[in-house]
Amino acid sequence: MRTTDFSTILFDSVNLCGYDLSNITEQQFRTVRQFANQRLRLAWESYPWFSLTRFVEATVSHDTTTDLRTVPIPSDSGEIVGVYSRNPLTTTQAVYVSYALTAINNTETIVVNTPILTVWVEYRTRRPEFNGELWSASVAYRANAQAYFDSESGTGTLMPVSGFPHAGNFYYASTTIPAGTKPLNNNGAGDARWIKIAIPYMFASYISRGVYADFLRSEQQYEDAGKADIDAAGILEQEYDKELRQQGQIRRINFIDSY
């Protein structure tokens, strides 16, 4: 998947909102972060994008007492898109299997409505969220805590450092990380326990324009916000066009298994 830096979205959003590009404040950063969070969700969940969709083979468990046939939901799943009798990536004979999503004993699962031994589950991966503050050398980070870090200068800064390009992104701690431990940066230093949150390149322009629309709405400029929303929607439509027409990723018609 082609990705982009969050700093690209940040700078574009700040520019559109009329903030001072040479002096981005932490409050402005938080505003963009929160608006970007919601715009990413809208784009991510609007369509089963091929770069965000996965296929996995799963064994169907049959409970003879309840007569339920179940398949676990993949741990990185956001939404289940389809269930098939065979791998739809390798054969045109894959049949769409009827299924239901439910919780059994407080565990979310897929109930397959067909007497079948294995299935292929198509799902959209879970979208990331942004909630980190600037990385600080004096802070010890617990597992899953986030920080914003510029991997080019090797610092937690919002603005480019003189003599360095800027690549600011959110990272999350995969385990407890002691104070002073940096994410990986361009000189090879840093700790791999920090995991960068990848942002799809195809959403960058939509997110920055969506942030601008939400900013106008927060300033009670509702008419201008509506126009900005239309502009943002047009950008996302271009991405649909690239996916469907230019790259030919037409979704196949689903035929229900007739067992």
C-alpha cells in the first residue's frame, strides 16, 4: 500500500485553514488531528478498497449441540465484507456463502449458514486512530500509547528542522518503552518497538480538505463548510474512479450458495 506522512496532511490542513505555516501551535495540531481522525474513518469505511481488504482461509467449527457453524473474526478486521466457499482471488468458481455476524458467549463471530468445512473470509482491516501528542524524551510510554515524531530530524517537532526534510507520523508503543527511547529515524537509530501508523496515500487530499470543512463548521461558517464538503467529496470520488475504472478493481457479483 502506498502511504503518506501525517505531516503532509497537517501542513495542507493548516494552509487551508489559514493558520501560520511557520509557527504551528500544539493546539492547532490537536485540532487537525481530531478532525483528521473522523475524516479518515469516513474514507476508510466508505468502500472495500482493494489495498485495505484481506482474504483469509478459515476452518468452520460445527457445534453439534446448537448446530451452529462458526468462524472466528480475524483479529485485525474492521468489517467483514464477504464469505466464500473458495478463494475468490484464484478461481471464478468461488460461491458467496450466506453468513451472519453475532456474539456467542461475548465473543464476536461469523455464523455460516451452509454445511461446509472451510471458507474464505474477505474483510476490511481495522482503521487506525490518531490520539498521540508530540514525542517527549522525558516520558515513558506504556503499551499502545502514541506519540508524534519526525523521523527525519529524529525529534518530536511539528515544524521541519533546518537542513532536514520532514516526515512526521504517529507511532504507537508495541510494549512498555522507557523515557528517551525514540522511534526509528533516518540515521538508523531508534527502537523498533515503536510502530508507525500507516496512512493510505489515496486519502491524504480528502482528509486535508475534510479537515478544512470541519474547521469552517466549528467556526460556524456553515455555508462555506458545505462548499468545502463538496470539494472534499469530489476528491474522494476521484479515488473511487481510480480504483474502479483506472485500476479495474470491479467487485464481482455475489451468488448466494444454494445448498
